[in-house]
Amino acid sequence: MRVLYDHQIFSMQKFGGISRYFYEILTRLQKSKIIEVDHSVIYSSNEYLVDDKDFRVEQPYTYQSWFPKLKFKGKYRIFRLIQRAGFLPDPEARMKKEIIGKIKNSNFDIFHPTYYSPYFLGTLQESGKPFVLTVHDLIYELHPEYFYDAKEVIHNKKILINEAAAIIVISENTKKDLQKFYNIKESKIKVIYHGSSMILKFARQESIFAESKPEYLLFTGNRSHYKNFSFFLKSIRFLFQEFPKLSLYCVGGGSFQQDEIALIEELNLQEKVKQFQIANDEELAEYYRNALLFVFPSRYEGFGIPLLEAFSCKTPVACSDTSSFPEVAGDAAFYFNPDSEESIRNCIRGAIVDPEKRKEKIQKGNLQIQKFSWDKAASETLEFYRSVLQDK
């Protein structure tokens, strides 16, 4: 069997849950030698690919790297005009040409696109080969108001959902949401859980907290919209008065935006809320491992990989009681209503003042994490590919 993947998500994400998923599955299947794996990823700044010495990619040529010290109005427009004229490399066009060529050659059994653009559909239909689609969540359908491109993404997604030979979803909750929005037969859908990449990744030579160990709540990744950061911050503002040594560390997700800075100043939390960038998973694991509590107040997740990351690092978790959270975290987390300030505050306070309960949740997290692994996900994906070919 030969499986062909495209480049979409590795062009879009420097890091993130979807590119993490495809990286873990693709590389495991590639190393297994059980099947052949091919792809169209030539250029990418995705951290997972760049850090993998066995995965050779070139850095994309972008308008930021084109005369980087020269800044003027209209620079991007001029860059794109020169690029389209063929005088500068166009990574996206090159990789689309690469994947279309591979599809036309028909030297594969199954195609697995890494996101929802249907650019390949006409060529693939001519080849007569099936494709499998992974639906990660239904956040665009549930909250289109959060996304400027919601209409386009939903349109493209619907096309691929209807045309796919089979669909992988990453949780039972995502399966339920998929069936709610789209008329899909249950026999066409397979639930395959994610894994964690954090296991045993915190054996650093020097701790980032070598001098002192602060008491902090940990928030990781993107903070916008449905991630619920601003509401969460308002909910816990009084806890910093109750627990004077307590801080909130925001790791990853970029620097604070102006509206976030304004909110932090309004709440007078400049000394309590801090933002840190990380270079790799090893640094991220160190922040997990030393946190008093990992907090995940998102209103919706298709799966929630950070839950497993925290469990892997033996960090207690407090998270929302919505969407996929109870399915993934089980009884290993402290739960709160993400739309209730009182619920959030009481939950976090209860976890802080009860170290024995935190230890109990850590122990349950150790058991919960055993239900999920990327090796298992890759194995189940391989079996699903085989079943799709048998049903063809």
C-alpha cells in the first residue's frame, strides 16, 4: 500500500494541533516500513518538520525574508507580483504542482489531504483513487463569528466531506458534531484518538527554574476567541489577592495583543500575568512540569492535546466541562463551566488549597494517558486505510 499526503497544513502552521497530528502519523507510518508514504512537502517552516533531521524541507521564501531590513507600504503586493511573474520562487504553487503531478502519475492507493482545500479534487477523481479526510473539529460551524474565513472553510469542508471515501474524527464528540451538521453515514466515520508527544521530554541538564520555583497557573498556546483567555483572566483576578505568590504564565501563542495588554492593565495584573515564548517541546514540558496547575478554559476543542501533555508531565489539570474535555480527561481533571466566573474561580481555588487532591488527579492522569498514544493512532489509521481499500 502507498499513501499520498499533501502539504496544506505544513504551509499554514508553524506549530499546532493539526500539523502535530499529521506529523506524528505520517512519520510513524514512514518509519514502520509496512507501507510506503509519499508527500508534497518541499518548503515549510513548521517546527516539527524542521526539528526532524530525517524530514528534509527547505525554508520557504517569504516577503519577510525578501530584503528583510527594507520596509515600505505595498512591499507584499510587489513581492507577489514578482513571484507570480516567475522571478522569485512561489512555494505554494510549486507544492501544488508537485502533488497534482503525483496524483496524475497515480502511483498511490489512498490520498490523505492535510486540510480542507479541494484544489486536488478534479485531478483525483480522474485518477479513480479514494481519499480519506480527517475532521478535527466543527469550530467553524459552531462559531463562524470568530473566523474571517469561516464561509470559505465551511464551503470547502462540505465538499470534501461529501466526496471522501471515509472520514477520520479525533473524538466521539467531534463525531457527534459532524453528524449534527452533515448528513454522514456512521459507517463512513472512524474515531481515532490523538496521542501525546511530551512523554519523557523533560530531562533537561539545567532547569529554567534552577534558582527558584515560582507558584504559577499555566496557560499554553493560542488565547483568542473560543480559547476564552480574557474571560478566564477576569474570573481569576481575585485569586491573585487570596494567594499573593500566585502568577499566571502564558506560554506560546505569541506576544500579548494590545487588547490583552489593556485588560491586564485594567485588572492591575501586570506583575502577575507573564508571557513566555518557547523554542521546542523540551522547554514547553519544563513549564508543564513546574506548574502548580495547568488550566484549559477553552469553550470548544475537537480533542485537546494539551490535556495529554499535562498528564505526561505529571501536572494537575483544571479544564472546561464542555465538548471533548470529559471524554479525553476522564476523572483526572478538575472541571469548571467555562462561561461562569464563579465556577472557574471556585474550581481553581479548590485545586490550589488541596495538595492531596492535586496528587490524586496526577495519579489518575498517569492512568488516563495510557489510553492514548501516537503509535496506537498510527496503527489504527493504517488499519482504516486497509478497510477503505477493501470496501472500494
